[in-house]
Amino acid sequence: MADQLRPSSASISSASTQIESSSAEKQKPDAIEGVDVKRAESEFDDLRRQLSHSSSLHRTNTGQKDAEKADDGEDFDLLEYMTDSSATRGHHGFKKKALGVVWDGLTVTGAGGMKVRTLPSYYPLATANLGQEIFIRTFPDAIKEFILSPVFMVLKHTSLFAPKPKNLLLDFDGFAKPGEMVLVLGRPGSGCTTFLKTIANSRAGYLSVDGDVSYGGIPADVMGKQYRGEVVYNQEDDVHQATLTVGQTIKFALSTKTPGKRLPAQTRGLFQQQVQDLLLKMLGISHTRDTMVGNAFVRGVSGGERKRVSIAEMMAARASVCSWDNSSRGLDASTALDYAKSLRIITDVFSMTTFVSLYQAGEGIYEQFDKVLVIDQGRQVYFGPAKEARKYMVSLGFEDLPRQTTADYLTGCTDPNERHLAPGVDPLSVPTTPERLAEAYRASDVFQRMQAERAAFVAQIKEETAEKDDFEVAVREDKRKGVGGKSPYTVSLFTQVQALVVRQLQIKLQNKLELYVSFATVALISGSVYLKLPQSSAGAFTRGGVIFISILFNAFQAFNELPTQMMGRAIMWKHQRFAFYPPAALSLAATLADAPISCLQILIFSIIIYFMAGLASGAGAFFTFYIVVLGGFFSLAAFFRLLGTESSLTASCIQGYLIPVYSMKRWLYWIYYINPLNYAFQAAMENEFGRISLTCDGSYITPYNVGGLTKYPTELGPNQVCTLLGSTAGSSVVPGRDYIKAAFEYEAGDLWRNFGITIAFFLAFNLLQAFVVDKFKHGADAPQINVFRKEDGETKELNTTLLQNKDAFRRGEAEQDLSSLIETRKPFTWEQLCYTVPVPGGHRQLLDNVFGYVKPGTVTALMGASGAGKTTLLDVLANRKNVGVVGGTVLIAGRPIGKDFQRGTAYVEQLDTHEHTATIREAFRFSAYLRQPAHISKEEKDKYVEDVIQLLELEDLADAMIGFPGFGLDVEARKRVTIGVELASKPQLLLFLDEPTSGLDGQSAFNIVRFLRKLAAAGQAILVTVHQP
């Protein structure tokens, strides 16, 4: 989208006022006969600018401009900016990257229909499975897997263990021309995400993808190899480096996608700055430029702002075909509408092809789209013009619900519990199953018309190759020097590594505590333990100890690379799909970024511990010690990065002192030779003891005085011997090199050989990681699976009851009894509430004299744009802030809140943070046992938990492990679990909910709000923030 840019100004809302009314009736020029298209477009552009300017001027004069979105006080006209920018690029000979998408007989198959007791983690079904039930593995399972692993390796290639196919999408047909937007609708689990990923050429994780998908005449396989970054998918979860700022995140994306051909006098730095400013202004997050992105554990921007960072990052990819999966999640209604209008403008101006799935899409958003695709359990039940979809569903016999938005109405027609048949219609004549709905669509006039238009579009692509040629030229011109013609990347490997090194350094520099404190502290503690070691036999073993702790501590610091690498996989694979960089570039960059900081940290550590312990004096001895420790650190860091790249489970064995090779069991001694720390330790010992001699004294002289004996000399006499290994008869001095040769079989002359072997391990681990991360994509594009706890007698009975009551609760024929839920009813008030936090350069006031109240038995909604401070207000009211200064009064029943206030409240956070190894029922029970009053019996708590599970429609997942994004429950189910954990505590005073409907479809959101009304009717006081009511 942003190939081009010149400074300008305006507001999305004003820029696209006219789009809302015009796009629903938009027609392509090639479908109109007898019309002067160029003249019509010119007149429309003139009218559009006039309306946009008038609207912008009116909003500015009347003060109606949204302060949350116009951070800098300027009115930013996106449409005018993009149109002018596109014209400028056309004037300088830039080609457009316009690709249409055609799919014919698209069928996606996943593994399903299989119920397995347990499978090894390496077995393909464990990572490529949809719809089957996999149970949580236990320790006995692990033992059995280890013993039977050879059998599994053979059986996995036979039909006995072959996954049964399950159609996730079945026989989809359609097309989208350049400049068109397609809205994908369906209930959760219907296949919207599968379609969006498949249409964006993200096919990994499925058993098969059949049918034909082409992009402007380019086959899908060619597109994936040569043009991967031109067809991209934006996932629902916001996955970012939490400690980077918003500006750093977007600038990194731009640094890997800066094109080679730019406007005259537009440098790389200027291009990146202009596009970054555009994205921040367009999405209304300029004020967050220097704020950390954050996550569930790192304080950062709000949830809605984080979603806009994800949007900006993918827009920076400048792709031709974009799939957006529920990308309005976390945005308020106004921002969601402006986002949809922005997509409309960008799609129109740059002839992009856009696919979007949305929950709770308002009518204004729906009108931005040209076509709509409705999916029901993997079946295509409608694909055609958006303005005809509602009329089509009514023609099938469904009742038209005028007060329901079109998007919710279309989705509701696929929901047995939500749809209504028209009065007087025979129920048997209305298609109500996915199969019948798909058959009805294929027999409709809309389907026949879409087929004819698709055939005409395919023929046009074959006959007119200008767009395809322009696309190939534009991609070729985008590439910078050093990039191969068939490479999917925009910049060279050197530039990619350079950008990654900068990013890695920024991440490391955020953790100032580790940088400045940890190494020096441990060095001081260790140095004090080994303070001024004597250069005698008494200090021989302890001298080896201080060397060992120096090697080992830094090796443990290298262990930090393991979780960093494992947690960064999702980000790495996302960027790889965007064609920002290959995974191997990240491996190289991580090593280079580690070097300067690690060298400084280890230098400080070495100076402190080396001279406190009194090791061999001399510059040569110290710096040799330093580079040996450094080599051991880098080799272990590379090893742990390798583990983090591919290992799903990692065990770390920590041992004491190194065992000499001659003391090892002969069937295990080979491990000694593949341990890089062994060679680093040898080199450090040889460096130290090769430079000193030890005096034999104390208990190392035999015989020596014990108790009251005084007849033996304290120094080595003629009738005494030194028992220190390496000593010679009659000599009280033991050369250090003789000591280590006798004690460890180390040769002082092998110092540099051993150091070289350590470096060889470092290089080998890095090369192996670069190869492995590219060839074996562990966790990339894997489908989300649910893992279940094995049923016992109790859970089987509970699950049976839940499933028996499931349909009755869905139809509203059964209700939970909440009459005795609230025992105390007290009003909650706040007045002149202020909140100020420290920021670089001063303080910022986030809340300014806010007042309000919540009465028992009522639901109070906090409304405001994304980033307005709704979550901040909830946090302050819930007494959860530990940074900044809070002023004003907060009262419960007219009295200041006490220490027990939080015990009587529940807080549903916007982010879903859970113990990922717990099941849903376990998480709910844990909350109920610890938070409900002690006088309530365990049986009553368990019964209430079952009511909460039933209420939140989690009957089928009660024993499913919660997991984390990408593994376990999906986004919607995790949101329900977050609500359920708090409801299970039975709060008596107040229930806080922060965006409880975010990420849910319209019907699920309505069910949540309906339940809140039931709680209020029972006397619960509820304070809730809502984005898209």
C-alpha cells in the first residue's frame, strides 16, 4: 500500500465519508456498457474531493473531530493523500501490483474423526490434526512412548495409524478482481480462518488442499516460491516483541520492505519515516510511537492499539492480496468503521484484492465490501454481491430481521438457535443444514451469474497479460541490489541481518536490570566465596572451582536463549510469511547482536571474579581466561538456540564439577567429547595452571601433626611426602601443569587446541540451526488442536449431564437459578478520580476528575474510543495499579474501600492469561475453591462451576487443556474461559469486565451480555467496557 509517499495531512473519517454510501453500489468499469468510464471517474473524483474537503472543514470548525484519532491535531485526508501519491508514482513510471484471485473446486482436508488415547509428540497427528480428540500425555505415557518408539516409527507409515480425512472446506468456487473487497462470514469454527489462510497461500498444516487457486494467472505454487510476500495473511492474535515500542516495531517491518525503486530524491530513511508517519496517522496511534507494544505481562499500549499495530505491520508488507482474520477485534465501533474505510480506500487506489473476516460488523462496515462469502461448517452457502446477500437469504424462507445488521443476519441464518423462518413458510421447504444450504446456493441464479463472471474474468486474464506483466515488473523493481530474481524477499540478506541486529539490540537494551546488575552481582558473590586463593596445595582444587563457576554461570546465562528462541517462534514464522526475512537471517542476527553486549557483560564479570580470587597475574593470563569464557558462552548460546528452534520439550541437566574422563563409565564417556564446556574448562584450567606452581603444605604433607602431635615439621621434610597429584619426591613445589595432567589428564600445550574446538562447536551449532530452521519448520502454520484430559467416573458423569442439557439451554428452555447468588448489595461510587503516571521527561495524566457510580442490580457500561482510558479507569477502580499516583475518592456503601475489597470483586481482563496446562474445569474449580467463601461446601462450588460451564457454552470443551495462542483453545473459547474464571469466584460486591465481547461473534456477544443482565437481576453490580455494542 505504501510504495510511495509525500507529506500531507487529514482524517480517515473525513477522508472516506463518501465511501460509506458509494461502495455498496460500486461496479467495475468493465461491467458497464455505453458509458464514458474515464469521464465518469474524473467527475466522481472531483465530487469526492469536494465532499471530503467540505466534511473535513465542517468537522474542524464544529469541533467534532475525534481527539483520540487525530493525535497531532491535523486533519488527515487519506483518500486525497493516496490518490495524489498514486498519481505521482504513475507519472514516474511505477507499475501497479494488481492481482485478482480465482478459486475453483477449492477443498481443504484436515485430519479428523479419530479418537486416540495418546501419541508421541513427534508423531505427525500430534501437530497436524483437526477435529480429533487427543488426550493429555502423562508420565506413564512418556515411558510407553520411549519403549515403543521404534514401533510407532513403523506404524505411522501404515493405514492403521493414518489420519482420517475431514473436509474443512468443500468445493468452494469464486473470484475477486483487483480492487475488490470480499467479506467472509461464518460462525466460529465454520472455516473462515481456513479459507483466509488457504486463499493467502498458507497451506501448511493441512492434509491436502485440492482444487485450483491462481493469482492473476500465476499458480499457487509459483506464488509461494517467488512472490510469497505479495499474498499475506493477518492472524487474529496480536503477536509482537512486547518490549519494543510501536515505532520500533513498524520501522523494523519497513526496513525489510523498503523498495529499491523509489521516487526521486526519496532516500531509504525518508521513505521509512514517511510511511511510518502515514501508518500511525491513518490508524490513530501517533501518540503511542514511543510506548512499548506490551503483552499480558509487560505494560504497554491498549488492546485496541495493539491490534492497530498488527494492522500497520502487515500494511508495511505492501502486499497485493491481503487476508485479514477478525482484524477489528479489540477496536471500538468508530475505529473499526474507519479501519474498514481505510481498507476500502487502499484497495481502490492501489488495485489490491482484500479478504476480511469480521465479527460484529456494523452496517457501515458491511457496505464497504463488494462481495460476501458465507460459510457454514465448511460449506459455501453464499458467494456473490454484498448488496444481494440479505435478499437471497430471505428468498430461501428465512425471516427478515430489519433491526439486525446484515452481517449478523447472514451469520444467524447458519445458526440453528438464532435463525427464524418467515411466517407461513413450510419448515421442510427451507434449507437448514449446511449441505442443503450449499445445494440451494448452487441451484440459484446468483451462483450461475458468479460462474459466468468468473469464466469471463479467467478468459480476460489469459487474453490480457498486461496486469500480470506489470506485476512482475513492479516486483522486480521493488527488489534491492543483491536479491535474486526468484527470491521472495525485497532486501538483501545483509540488509535483513542489519535490521534484525538493530531489533535484537533494542530488545536487549530494554532489560536494563539484567544488563547492569546480574553479572556484576554474581561475580561479587562468587569472588567473595573464593577470595584470594592461596597459591598452594590448599588452593589447587578451589582454584579449579572458581574457573568452573566462571564457565558454568555464563553457560547458564546462555540458557536464556532457549525460552527466548521458543517464545519468538510465532513472530519469526509470521515475519517469514510476510517475506520480511528468512529464519536463517534471524539466527545469524541473534549471534551478532549478542556479541557486543555479552562481551561487555562477561568482561565485567571476569574482571571482578578473576582478581578477587587472585588467579594468575598478568595481562596475557587474564585476557586468555576472558576469551575462553567468552568462547564457552557463545558455543552454549548457539546450542540453546538450536534447541529452541526445534524442540517442543526441553530438559536441562545440571551437574556439579566435571568428572575426569578416566572416572566415567566406559559406555558413557563419549558424552565427554561432545560437550563444548568440557573444552572451554580444559582451556581455562590449562591457562591458569600452566602459569603457576603450587607449594605443598597443610594436610597434603604426610605424615602431619594431628591433635597434640608436634614432632612433624609443618613444611615438607626428608621423611614426608606431598600427596597432591603431580608432586615429585623430595620437592615441596608442584608445577601446575603436572597437577592438571595427573588429576585431569589435561596437557597445558593443548590450550589453543581446546579453544579452537570450542569455537568449532559454536560455528557448527550456528550452521546447523540455520539449516534446521529453514528445513524443519517446527510449529509454523500448524493447525490449532485441542488436547483433552482423560475422563474418569466423575468427569464422565458431569460431561454427560452437560451435553444432555446443552440443547435446552441453547433454545432458552432452561435457565440457571441465580436467585441466591448475591447476599450483600452495596453501591459503588467514585469522585474526582485522577491518575498520573511517570513518563520520560515528566508525568502524564491519564484520568482527570472522573466521577460515577454503580448501583447493585445494574449494568454500567464505560464507553470510549480505543485508547481513551477505559481499561485504566477499571484498573484504578479495582485497586490494581502499582505505578503512578491515584487521587480522588472511591467508596463502597459510602465508606472507603478496605483491604478486603478485592476479595469481594472479580476482574475479567482484556487479555486472556491462564495456566496453559490446566483444563477448563480445573481452572474454574481452582478459582471457586480459593475465592468463594469458606462456609460454602465443595459440592456446592463444584455444582456452580458446572453452571458456569453450561452458561458459557463450553460443554464440549470442559476437559480441554486451555493452552496458549496457536495450541489449545481458540481465541473465542479463551475469552469465555477468562470470563468463567472470574464468575466462578461469585463476587459479592462488584464484577469488572474489560471488553468481554471482544473477539466473539454477534450471537456469542449477545449471550454474554444477556447473562450479565441475569446477574444484574440477581443483584450483582457490574461495570463493563464495551467496544462494539
